[in-house]
Amino acid sequence: MQTVYDFHGLQFNGEKKSLQDYSGKVLLIVNTASKCFFTKQFKSLEQLYQKYRDQGFEILAFPSNDFHEQEPMTGLQLETFCRIQQQVTFPIFKRIHVVGDYCDPLFRFLSDKNLNGRVNVKPLWNFHKYLINKQGEVVDYFYSVTSPQAKRVTAKIEKLITA
């Protein structure tokens, strides 16, 4: 069975970053967009990251323009928006497709139970979140409307961190 560790993301400098580098950590993988109602979740995600990062937790953000073209930026402009305007310190990768014919292999895996063994839900909008255990397995997901600070999110993260 595949895990998220079989995939990679493209960093803003164009280099591939293997998700194997996050082996043994609890991950929250999120598709993001800068012009979305849920863009305010960047602040909550950063707070979540600051709270748990020293306990083996990472957030991996994958910007996408798949939903009503709410991520028009790419490259340095997008990186600047995330790092400076939103003050995000967790890893953010280059813009990808998270649904459709050109869906990135990682998001195809995250959203297909036949591939990941557990979750069969595609992102319906920006800021859809997938929770990954320390073994790289998809264990849960949260729709865009679920705040990163919601008790059901933090309780599951805490449980996985201590497992």
C-alpha cells in the first residue's frame, strides 16, 4: 500500500521535496488559495503549526487555482503573499491541481480510497484538509468550513502525536 511518503511536492525554487522527509511526523495537508473566503484560515493554520510543530507535526500547503480561479498567483508573488502578508512559516509548495484531469498524483492518492485505503473524498473547495499519521497513512479529512483550531481537529492531532 502506498503512503504519502511515495510522493513529492515542488518547492518554489523548482526543487522536488520528497514527502519521505516528513516520515514519522503527523501531517495536515491543505489545498490553499489567496483570494478565497477561507484564506483567513492561514492565521489559524499558523497558530496550529506553532502549537504542535515541536511535537512532530507539520502542515504542508499546496496552493491551487481549481476553484473559481481563487489562486491567480504563482512563483515569487505567491510565496511573498504566504510568507510576508500571511506570515506563514510552514512549508508551502508550488501551485498544483487538486481535482480534475490534471490532478496532482498526491491529491489523487489523498482523495481515492482505492489508493489510500481509507478516505474517498475529493476537495470540494479551497482549504480542504487531510490528516496523515506518522506512518504516512491518510486517517481523516476536514472540509473547508472546519476551522484548523476546531476541537475535533486538535484532538485528533494530539492523539496521533502521542501514538
